[in-house]
Amino acid sequence: MTDISSRIGNLTKYFGGALVGVPWVLFLVCYLLNPQWVLTRDALSSFGDPSFSHFPWVYNIGLGIIAVIIWFMSFGIIATAENKVQVFGGTFWFVAGIFLGLIGYYHGGTYPHDFVSAWFFVQAAFAITLMGIGSYASKDIRGAIVPLVIAILMPLGDILIPFPSSATTEIYEIIIIDSWALFSLLYKPKKLPSKWEEHVGKLKVHRVRDAIIVGSLSTVFFSLAVLIIAFAFS
């Protein structure tokens, strides 16, 4: 793998590590600022609801910072992708970051909040699933099984586990996403086949740019279609 792709891969891991740590620091700070918050009763988004939180801007801006971390992480995924499926996984992850940022903008208490919150986790599940499928396409079976199992556990847990509050449900889903991020951070796939070494070695900036544009537009249009349908039937 070339020096530039190696540096991009390392940068992706740094952002993956930040993704695991920063949200929990944000939740702790918000809890300390809002001692009236109860885990088994409230939602994490209550931290950003002006009618509930003493400092809603802390949570909402914090979500924006985490969204930026996700965007940079997705650029790294796309730049080091071994096939088109992984490129689309990276773009789905990029769009998930958009919806996370929208959660901070459409904070708790606003009409679109429930949709953008739910769709962030849906986009995340899509991204993890595509990354698993992409690993399978690259003959990396172990790298495929773990993301696919993680993606299945997200909706399965929501269905089977009687969570007492929205916060506990969201924390479960965040732990699932963290599990994928940690796996991506620590897992070292087998050496790439020579054809992929050559592919990565010839990586050009415009190819990454085109992948981001095409993949992001397709996932944005898909998300907007779902948004329109949700509003039409709400």
C-alpha cells in the first residue's frame, strides 16, 4: 500500500477512535449540567431540548462536532476502499453524519426531530452492512462477518430487548456503532491481493472526489425520498 493511502488509513483510525470517545464525554458533560435528567425516563435528545436542558447548545453543538468526525472518517473509508460496495458504505456513513448534524439543528421538541434521529441509526446500519458486504467481496470473510453481525444486532436488540426509555435504546445503538468503530480500528485484514495493491497505488484525488459526489448524491436523494414519504403520511 502506498504512503499516501497508509496515511489516509491511519487518519481514518484516529477519527474512528475519536468517534468512540467523544460522544461519551459529551453525554457526561451534559449530565453534569443537567442533574434532573434520568436515564430510565428521558432521552439523550432531552439534553438538547431548550424546554428541559439548562444548556441545550452544549449538546447540539457537540452533535455537530461528532458529525464532522464522521465526515472525515467517511472520507478515509472512501479513499481506502477496495471496491465500489465499500465506497457506498463510506458514503452512507457520510450521510449518517449529515443526519446526526440535523439532530442538533432539529433538537428535541421540534417536529422533524424524531425522524432525523431514527434515520441517523438507519443510515449507520446501512453503512455497516455495506462495509461488511464489501469485505466479503474482497474475500475478507472475517472482516465481513463481524460488521454484518453488528448490523443485525442493532434492529434485533431494539425489537427483543424491553428498554425502559429512549435513552437506553439510543445508548444500546451507540454501543453497537462503537463496536463497529473499534473493530475497524483494531482489525488488521489480510494482505491485499496484488491487484488491489496496484489499485490503491494508482489512487487519484479526482477518483475519490467522484466517488464522494456520486455516492453522496445517491444516498441523499434516497434519504430525501424517505423524508418526503414520512412527512406525507405523518
